[in-house]
Amino acid sequence: MRPLNEFPAKRRVRSTASALVALTLPIMLLVAACGSSVEAIRVGETTLDREGVAALVAEATGGPVDVEAVNAEAAANVVDRYVRYEALSDLLAEYDVAVDAEARTAARDRLIAAGVDAGDPSLPRFIGWQSALDMVEEAGNGIRAAYEANAHLLGHDLCTSHILVSYEDDARAVIHLLESGEDFAALAGSVSQDPGSGQAGGSLGCVGLGRFVPTFERAALGALAAGETLVGPVPSEFGFHVIRIDEVRPVEPVAFDDLGVRLSAALLQIAGLTRTVEVDARFGDWDPVVGRVAPPAGPLAPALARLGS
């Protein structure tokens, strides 16, 4: 099982570190505080207020955060993680999958053994996330029900082309050019930083799920579910993608018993595709097709200049 590198190990890095010993399935257990607090995020039935968002950013950055002056980019990154994994929490709750005290204790021991500081203020949240992952990987009846009720959403080969660039604003500029009438293949050949597909007009052919990085697959599945053909910007370790759906090719979804190590990834995809999400704009822009909370967009002119337009 591969780590998702989401959590800090002894706070060497505040936002990411290889603390988990398995593909992390964080489940956020925070809810909006009572009183006059203003709701900032809603994921299914769970809400988080502005003070809660500020607290999450403070944990990630290691310093105090003023709720009225939260750095928009930092907030978007933290909220994106929150939304992705709280969506899973909401999905599991719908199918009566609960984390018990024994699972939380085991998860705490595993996290500390993996390097998370026992005094880390985020540890209780990480315990909830890790213990929920463990419940998913046990593949009980609730997990089976959640998958089988929604597996049709994953019943596609991905027939796509893409344009890969280094910066998010450059990807937005690519979308602007395409929407203004530029030819996708020509643009891929001239600006894509994937030389292999660029020489083929951006084409990646048709492949089954599991061949691309998760963010790419989530965005492609989101576009298929929404009936859209162009989606982006889509971040990955390679840069930012603009993806075009070239063909809709339904296939029979993988049977639950055949998923193996792909089970956690499949449940994360389903959760992101099925949950209702709302995010206060000051903390980022929720894109339901990409399945991501994005930071505020920069100006197009510098990006267009970098692309030679």
C-alpha cells in the first residue's frame, strides 16, 4: 500500500510528510461550532466554520492565523485536503461505516510508530483519518455497498488528450485560448511539456482506470459525469493539465472482489463524484468537475505571454 504523504512526521514539514503507512483515507470529524460562527465549508452533511478553517491553516503553517486575513493560497490547499477526505467521511456515514475506539487506538499507535509526534495538535484528526482508512481496507459490508451502489461512475475507459504546462495560470491561459478557437492539437504541439503526447496532438489514447495519476483520473471522470469535454487546470506532480475527453467509452466496472489495493482509491473517487460541496470563496474556488478547491486565479496576460500568445 502506498502512502499519500499527507501528514507531518514530527513536524519536519507542516503541510505534508510521509507519516502514514498506507494510502491515507482522511476522515475529518470536525463540525461547525455553535453560536454566531459563519459556515465556510459544507461537504455533504458536515460543515466547518471560518474559525475552523483558520485553525486548519494554522496547523498546516505552524503559526497563528487571523480568520479575517487568511492567505488565500494556503487556505485553498488546506481546504482542498479537507474537502477530499471529508467527502469520504460523508460517503461512509451514508453506508453506516463507523470507526470504533479500538480502531482509533490502533491508528494512533501506527501513526506514532510512523513518526508523527505524540504532541502534534493535529494528531486527533490524523487518527480519525487513519482509522477510517483501516476500516475501508477491511472491505466490510458497508464498504462493499458504497462501492457497488456507485461503481457505474467508474465504468469508463479514459480516452483523452492533454496539454501539460508548468504553472496553473498557464493552464488557465490554455483553456482561454481553446475557448477562443485555438486548435487543441496545434496548441499541444507548441506548448505542452509532455513531448510524447505533444507530438501526437496531445493524444493519450484510451486506457483503463489506474494508468494515470489520481487527480487526472478524477478530473476525467468528473468531466464524463458532467458531460463536459474540456477540464482543467488539473494538478499533478508533473505540472498542470488541461484535459480533453476524446471519446465516451463505457466499460463494465471492476468487481468489488477484484479491486484489491485499488479499493481505497476507488472509494475516494466515488466520494468526490457524489458529495455536494460548498466553499466560501475567500478560502478557494470549488470545481466539482476537477474535484478540487483551487486558489484564486492570477491575471491571464503574463501567462499568455509565457505561452507566446
